[in-house]
Amino acid sequence: MMENELVEIPHVGVGFRGPIADWVLSKPESIDCVEVTAEHFFDSGEDILRELSQSYPVYVHGLGLSLGTPDPLDSVALRRFCRVAEIADPDWISEHIAFTKSGDVELGHLNPVPCTARTLQTLVDHAREVMDLCQKPLILENITAFLPLPGEMSETEFINQLCDTSGVGLLLDVTNLLINSRNHNFDPAEWLRELNPDHIVQLHIVGYSVRDGVWLDHHAASVQDDLLELMQEVVAYAPVQAIILERDAHFPPVSEIEAELVRLEDACEAARLR
């Protein structure tokens, strides 16, 4: 289990992206923390990483290490990931409970893993390797799955065992949880209560969309009320340290993002008063 220190109100910040880079670098009071995507800095941007690390608590988030692939990790990608972490000096690093490659084939997106003992051991071994090389705490994120995979245990049991065995924490994507619950007809609050709350370190949140009855996450919408309510459930239940508002498309004016950050902070305050 990753040790968490209970905080009154989590830090609330944004994922660093090109369309809002100048605003984030101006250090507005509405941003408490920043998450950077490691792959965005593999080839350039070291000065930006250093500037961000001097201005905010920073978290480094990875997309392509493919921890769920049973093959050895890509040593080049791992070294580049750790180099970003070395420069940014984050409070923690993160990746996904997923795989993005099969053999030498890059699949181009995050894919769910079956909840089996074999997959669990693969993730544990790879998580330990990442932590050993980067010398930073690691947290892993739940993803959306459009087809439920057969397994030997429930997703929550799998996550609890993963955290207990490897020493990682959980980056709980609230949007992904809500989307999975709607697409697969389960109660997200019951799912949450099956997790050890001490594993939950950080949250992701962004608005969802619905198309032809299927719930989707395109990282392109404002946070809806039902998402905000679920986020409050998590903050009331677990010692969440940070919340990152994500956005990768359809960026609104900065004033709207600032208003959304305030809305998240107000929701956190209300949750802590429960």
C-alpha cells in the first residue's frame, strides 16, 4: 500500500497541454498543481519541465509503457520516461492498468487487461521495475473497457491486490469509472466501496459524451453534475491528494476552465464537510 497523508482539500489542477500552455506558465492562482504527459516531452521541452517544477507540484503521467504486456518493458521508452521524471522531479509518476502493445505491434490506444493472477504478476513486476529505475512513487490508472473481459477476480479485488503487492497507489479516473458503470450496468458507488480507500492518491476528471447509447470519454467536454457528485463521493471516502482536470480537445476560453477548477474545489470542500 502506498502511504497517503490525509489532506483537508486536495490540490486541484490541470493537465499541461499546448492550447493552455501560456496560461499555465503564467502561474494563475486557480491552478494548484500540474500534470505533464511524459511522451510529450520525450524529444523537447526540458526548460518547460523545469519551469513547471519550480512553480507547481508536478505529476508525470505516462501513456505508452504498456505495463500489462507480458513481454519485457521497452527499455528505451522507460529510460526516456524516467528522464522526464528526473527533470520534472514530480511528487509521483503514473501509468495505466492496461497494455498498448502486443509483441512489436503498437496498438495506438489503451487496452484493458484480464483480472487474472498471471496479469497481476506482470503488472506487479513491471511496476516495481519502473519505480526502481525512476526512484519515484508510482500510481496506476483505471481505464474504460467497452467489452467486459473474463477474469479470476473482480476489478476492485484486482486493483487492491495490485496495490498491496507492488506498493503502487491508484490514480482513480472518475470519468472512466462512471462510463464503465453506465456501459456495463453497475453501481459506481458500490464499486468504489470495494476499494481500499488508502490506495487512492489522485483523481482524473473530464466531461463525457454519449453516442448511440454508448458512453464515451473524448477528453473534450466540461464536467457534468453526475460526475461531480461521484467525485465528491470519492473525496469523502478516500484521502485524495490531487485532482487533475483533463482536456485534449475543444478547449474553451481560459475563463471557463478557471470556473471549472473553482467548481471542483467547491465540491471538494463540500465533500470534506460530510
